Amino acid sequence: MIDIKDIKKIYFIGIGGIGMSALARYFKSHGKEVSGYDKTETTLTKQLVKEGIPVHYEDNISLIPEDVEVVVYTPAIPKDHKELTYYRENGYTVLKRSDVLGVITKSSFNICVAGTHGKTTITTMIAHILRHSGYGCNAFLGGIAVNYNSNFWSNERNVCVVEADEYDRSFLKLHPDVAVITAMDADHLDIYGTEHAVQDAFVEFSGKLKRNGLLVSKLGLKRDSELKGDNHLRYSFENHNADVYAENIRMIHGSYEFDIKEKNWQLKDVILNMGGMHNIENVTAAISVAHYLGITDKKIKDAVESFKGVKRRFEYIIKNERQVFIDDYAHHPEELRALISSAKKLFPELKCTVVFQPHLYSRTRDFADEFAESLDLADEIILLPVYPARELPIEGVSSEMILNKMKKTNKRVIKKNEVVAWISRQKPELLITAGAGDIDTLVTPLKEVIEETY
């Protein structure tokens, strides 16, 4: 296996991915020469270029460096990719992102956060508390921390906070000292086949915990009794049967104040300036980890109050008395349910309009009923065509499949390029954009047209 000290030049195929870009930044911060390819230019790839990491957008072997020691790729890259094929056929060391992350974390103290949803927010919360408190960590995040406008930072302390991705079973290559499991719902069925196989992978992940390590898991997970770990702490939103939970929750104009209770410890009057009741549960898990690491109560509270969230995780784009605009990465039915119900509780007097872009044909097919049920929580629903990502179309699968299963009548499917004009005419009170595709490119134009309208 590679020794990171021996690497001088490294090339990333799919460098614009959120996990890949964090790795690229890691190697750049260690003085390595880093470059990469991605399919399209994005805000993130532009930032990488500004940081001194060249990126090109054409699958062309004449543009690739030949004197690299290691080539890293993401499983989302097609098998017939010319650059990837060239490196493989010419004897280069070609590794998946998860392999490289496994090497990095082999000799460090690792806090690894896994789950079919919630993991990005909890990972970022933990990393922020460790950074803000002065404890220190290296952070590999699956989203952009608003406080630092980055998905990676480094520190001299040999501690890594890592988002543990279940896609392609990547998280089984990590070496956790603390493992967090947020959810084990059916997802990535194109990889796993069944919900039981997804759960198998999470059970196996818990078994990767180092001896005397801590497992933090959400109360009530299916197959909880099969999870491994010498020390097991279960967290919950308000369920007093959990080992640690939130209580005495107060809502204050889009923010929350609450207490954290554990058997032998409590933290009073915690303030979270982030929307979404599910984020109280998320920060409960993060606080549990920080307390386990010995961070003082005051430092934990100060860090949580200063936390500005994660881009596209219940992110307030506009928030005033007349208009609220929230953007979120939600792409699973349970995430949508939490997002819409939380927003409606926070702003019960406002009519809720959701613009949702389904992600993947296979996920749309597998969860059409559940998507319909979650979206029915909104007052008005706009569906965009399915974002295919790595998939080819599946016959009979489209956004209309979800639309036709919904009970609400105030619903429609429109093209992405029609959304801004439609919103400018409707003037929604509480607008939510959601999805894991390219719906985020609508956020700025929507913000502009809403601000112009009002």
C-alpha cells in the first residue's frame, strides 16, 4: 500500500466531488502537487483552481500528467473513462477515494460519522466544536461548513473527523476510534440490492471500531442489538429512554434553545442557530462526542451557538418576516419529511412551496410512494425532471411517477429552466428547494428574483 510521505504528485479523476475535493485539499496542504479532472466547472472546482490545484473538464489523455505516483478516482466515474483507462493500462497506482482515506486514517485517532442521512451535518458539527474549542482536528467533510467556507481543514493534532460514506461500502475501509451511526434506512439499492444488505454494511462498520472505542448511535435503529462496540451510547431527540437526549426545547425565530441530558451529566440552555428539529437531534450526537473527548461544557456551548451550519443543509437563503427561502440537499424521503415538517413548524403561518429535483432513476423508482407521502406535507409542490447523475434512464421512471402518487392537487412537473419565471409570478411565502442534483444552480437566480419581487 502507498506511503503518503513518498507521494510528490497526485491526480484526481472526479476532483469536483465533495469528498474528492477534501482529499485534494489534504494533499495540497501537505505540500504535494495536485491536479485533477471533472466533468463540469463548478463553484467548488473554481475554488480549487484559486487554491493552486489545476482542473480541466475534458476527458482527454493529452491533458493528463504522466509523472504522477498515484491516481485517485471516485466510483461515480464511468468504467469507460479514457483517462482512468489509460492510467490503469499503463501500470499506475490507481486507487478509490475510500482506499486513500483508509491509508490516511490508519495511524490517527478517528471520529467517523456514518448514516443514510444526517452524517454530513453531524460530521461538520463535531469538527466545528473541536476546531472552535481549540481541541483541534483534521476534517474531511461531505459538505461545505459555512463557518469556514470549506470541506477540509488540517491541524497538527493527529485527530481526524471523517464523513463515513456507505455508498460502494467505502466506510468499511476506515479505522474509527469513535463511530457514529445516524440511520440505516434503505438507500443505494443499485449497489446493495436490499435494505437488509444496507443494514449488514452498517453492522460491519460498527465492527471496525478499535478496541475500547465508542459507538454513538440513534436510538431505535433496526438491528441495534447486532451493532458492535465496547461502549455504546444511544442518542435521541426527546426520548428519555436514550442514554443522551434533548429536552425543554424552545423555538426562537428560526433558532432553538434546549437542554442536553445524560445519566450523569447535563448541559443547560444550549443555543442552536440552525433550523430543523432534526438538527437538535444531530447536535445531541455531536455534543455527546465532544463531551466524551473531555471538552468543557462552556466551550461546547460556545461552539454550538457559533455554528452557522452546512451549505445546503437547512440553509437559510432568505429569512425575514414576509419571506423565507430554505435550500437543502435532501434527496431521500425521510430527509424530505424532516425538512418539510421542520420548516412548517418553524413558520406555521406561511404557505409552504417545495421545489424538488429527484436524484437517480433507481432511487425514484424504489421510493416513489415514500417521496409522494413526504412531499404531500407541503402546500404546493413543483417537481423537476429526474437528475440522472451516473445512471442511464429506466423505462417508465420519471418525476410523473411521484406526481401521480401524491394526494395533493396543487402539484406539477416543470422544466428546470422554467422555475425562476414561475416563482417570480407565484411569490411564495416559504420556499424550499431540495435535491442532490444541480438544483443548487437555481438558488442565486431565485434569491435575486424573490428580492426584486418584494
